[in-house]
Amino acid sequence: MQWNGTDNFGNLVMAESEARSKEPLEVDLVDMVGVVFHRHPDNVTFSIDVDFAQISAPSGLNVTHILNLPWIAERLESGEPAEALQAELTQALQSALKSQGREAAIQGPWED
């Protein structure tokens, strides 16, 4: 997985997970935790937006990292309940944070 800037200043970087199962997804989430905390060491909140198949961070007013999750989008389209996918992603992200010795808030989609 590679993080790519969307502009010349690197204000927003995006990556796409190629994961097709839980284990590779967890590897990608560990990577995301590392790059987010490298740039934003404090007060990070991860937002899981199942409807858009994305995880973003570090805050609603300052999203600098977006991980696109096509596998999750496919599962949602096949009829899996959004609540179950949300719970699965939350658990996987909690595991990634723990493996890196990090703590962060995890929420659903950013609120307007």
C-alpha cells in the first residue's frame, strides 16, 4: 500500500487497501496508524465511514489521511449490514492501535 498526496503540498494523502480478507486489512490499518501518528502525534480521531468505504484521520476539521477500502464497499453492496461492517472495522482498528502502543478515538462518519 502506498500513500499518495493529492496536491503538491501533501495536505491530503490517500491510499487504497488491496485487502480481500481480515489479515491483510489489519496490516494496512497498522500502516495507517503509523503514518497518521507520525504526522499528528496527539489527539487523533479515526472516522470509519462504511457508506463511503473509507477511514479518515486525524479529525473532522483536519482530515489529512484517507484509506479507501474497496473490499468493504463490495461487501456492503452484496448486502452485508453496515452495522456489522462498522463493528468489524472498529475492532480491526482497535487492534492496529494496540499493536502500535497508540490510543485514539474511533467514531462513525464525521458529523457535519
